[in-house]
Amino acid sequence: MSVELKKSMPAKALPITVVDRAAFQALAPSLPKATRQWLATVGFTGAADTHALLPGADGRLAGVFAGVTHAAHPFSLSALPLALPEGLYRLDTAGLDLQPEAAALSWELGAYRFDLYKPAKRAPATLVLKAGADAERGVALATAMNATRDLVNTPAEHMGPAELAGAAKALAKQYGASFKQVVGEALLEQNFPSIHAVGRASPRSPRLIELQWGNPKHPRLALIGKGVCFDSGGLNIKSGDGMRQMKKDMGGAANALGLAGLIMAFKLPVRLQLLIPAVENAISGNAFRPGDVIKTRKGLHVEIGNTDAEGRVILSDALAYAAESKPDLVIDLATLTGAARIALGGQLPALFAKHMDIARDLVDLGLKLHDPLWHMPLWAPYHAGIESAVGDIVNTGKSALAGAINAALFLEDFLPPEQDWLHVDMFAWNDSPRPGRPVGGEAQTIRTLLAYLEQRYSAA
């Protein structure tokens, strides 16, 4: 951990004076003349994600000035851990009063590196914060998000369906949850045919992973994550470029695991059911084919228009299974469609919701928390585009138009009409670096969904 929580500050911890532009202008006249001159020389103005090292009379580092967007920003300090010299630092009271949760969260996210195969050249700087519930929450949030990133970043060779199940099993053990999985041919025996069909071509057995936690008297929450551990596209094989990052096609499952861990860590009053259909979409003699018709758990027959639209097929069985327990709310997280990325880009996951008021609340909450998602419509008239002449429904639309909506409407068919449901179509990846958000796997909407669930169930 790059954040240490202590009852008192170590004497050797160097001060970081946190300012924005306005705070720096207000503070500057009271600074020693030499400090003012030095900051002017290096061009420090308090701009966000900038910093200046202050030299001491002995030539050693005496302190740091750091510019932030605002005191509650979740990435306020993220530019510092790998930019400052190694050592202990503390927040100086002369600057902005940074919120402990934001300070801990932003520092830990800024210290993140995926170093499973390539050891880091240096350790991040360490921030010492006063121990307390807010700082502890920030560390917990960052820990879950960084664990999510690790899962997405791990190559498929070392993160197949069995390894993903291992991560869920370890999480269940950590929080005293129950764990089970239905593997291989047992999927057919226990009526999960669509998961089996998509994953049967791989020597790495497909499975449905299930974790349950919480008081049975509490409202039931079903959380589902798409776990395609590698997506070749199947017989509708992807191009080389299209396949390059498909280790991340289990990003929905990784994010669901991260959110589930926080739900359990913060002891939300829910009865949690986490479901992950985990497969590798591979090619072999028994791969499912375009034109095949697959019977699903719900009894609907799905015509396969394209084997590269496999995520919605495996989710269909998981959604139908979740609905059998009549949960208060179902949430599914999935790296589902390129259409959502074309519409919204990588930074904005697409949100589909049964209820407009909940969708609006979530969008507002995401903007407030800097963990955004954007509402898109479950536009019922488009359902005609996914109706099949030989089955009940086809897994691809009749045209490229409204691809993300078509996928959401497909999923909706596997839930009862009255079931409250949120579907998040995410990228789970950063394709360009920003402070606290390096290129690679990303945790998206975890903080926003957690805050919404806390509001919904704590109030209840």
C-alpha cells in the first residue's frame, strides 16, 4: 500500500501543500520571499495535476506544492505517487483541506502499476494520513478498483474461466460468502445451455460462477458480470487488430467482482448473489456456428446471427437464473458492444435502465463522483430488428444501426417485465493515460453504483 494510516504523523514525513489556482493566489503573499520566488521561477501556479519541489537550505527536499482541481476530486493527488521522490509525505494544513477519502483514493490509484511480468523500477512515494473512517473508505475503494484492473490486465493465458473462478472463490473466502460453480457438461445437466454452447469449443471448460452473501431477510440484489476471458470472435473470427485486447472481454466480470467486494466490505444490507458466466470464445470443430439455434434457460430459442455477439448469449442464462429468485434489483456489467464505444467513447459506459428516474439519478451521481455513465434508451420499437424467422430472437440486429440498444433489448427479453434492472455496457479499459488512470484495464462505474446502492438500501 502506498497510503499509510496512522494516529500521528511521523516527523520525517515531508509536507505537501495542496492548492488550486485560487487558493495559491490567496496563499502566495504569506509565503517566505524565497519560496515565492522559487515557485515563480519554476512556473507553479496551482494548475491541476502539477507540482513543484521545494529545496531546503541543506540542498535536500523540504516540501512539495501540488495543484488540484478541487478538494474532493477522486484523482486530486494521482499525479504525485510516481512523480515524487520515494519517501514519506503528509498533507500540510497550510493548503486546501483535502477530504481524507479523496486523498487516500487518489493517491492509491496514482500509485497503481501492473507489474506481474515487468517489475517496477521504483516504489511509489508514500502518503501518511490520519487514521479514520473516511481515509479507510478511500483505501478500500482504491484497493477494489486496483484489483479489478489487475484482473483485466492479466493475459488470457493466466486468466481463463478457471482462474476467474479462483478470484471469485478467494473473494468469497475473504468475506465469508458461499461459492459454487457449474462446470463443463454439468451446464447442460443444470440447464445453462447458452453458456455451454458459447464455451464448448475451448479446452478450458465454460462455467457459471456463483457467490452468495448476506442476510436472507435483506432485499436480494443480483449482480452479473460478463466473463468472456478471451474473445476470438468464434467462427466469425475477429481481425488481428480487433482481437488484440480481447483479454479484457471479461471486464464486466472483473468490475462485478470489484463491486461485490465493496458491497461485502461495507456490509450493505442486501442479500447479494454474484453470477459470472465464464467462457473462452474459441474455434474448433464443435464451435457454435452462425445460423445455429440455441435453446436458453428461459426456454427462448436464440438464432445465432454472428458468433462474435457471444456476450449477450451467455448473459441470457445468467439473467434468467437470477430472475428465478425474484431479486429486488438486477445489475449486469458487460463489455458488450462496439456500438456503445462508437456512440460514447471509452470513458462513458452506456447505462440502460427500466426506470427513467433511476437512470437520471445514476447519471447525476456519476457526474458528481467523477465516475460517469450515460443513459441510453431501451427503445421498444427497435425490438423488431432482433426478431428471428426461425427462432424467438436473434443475437444480432438486422442492420448496424442502434447496436447497443439491440443488445440491451436482447438481454431484457430474459427478465420478467416487472423486474427492476440496470445494464451497463462498458469499455473497462483506458486507451490513453490520465493521472490515476494508466493505459490498461479500468474499474468503471464501481463507485457510482456503490453510492447508489448505499442510498437505495441504507434508506430502506
